[in-house]
Amino acid sequence: LCEQQLSKQAHYDFGLRNILSVLRTMGSSKRENPDKSEPFLVMRTLRDMNMSKYIAEDVPLFLSLIDDIFPGIKADKAVFPEVEAA
């Protein structure tokens, strides 16, 4: 869906490598947050892993797609203290 609706950019990756990366991150996130629902973690992972890749013009459309796919689910940005400290 993103590939069809977002602008065409050379650095956008919607292939299997990106899907595998998202799945690995979701698994790690689920292990760290066993009390959180899977739809919540899927939405947050997809959002957090892709937002930095998109140009400013595509961000509102991407967030709209996320809201349509996961209605009613709102999540704060994931926090990575080790990365932020570096």
C-alpha cells in the first residue's frame, strides 16, 4: 500500500529485507513488552522504523495509512536510551 501511494524515492525499501527487519524488531519489542498487545507493537514498530526514511511530503500520508490500518491505536514513540546517549 505504501509503495503504491507514497512518492517514488530511491531509498524507500518495501522489499523482503525490510519486512524481515520489521519482523525481527517486532519480536524483540514483544519480548521486551509482553504486556502490550501485538497490534499496538506492530503499529509502533512499523511507524518508528519507517518514519525516518520518508520525505516530509510523504509523512502525513504514511501516518494516515497507519491510522487507517490500526484505528484507535495511539502509541508514543519508542525510546532507545542507549542510542540517544551515544
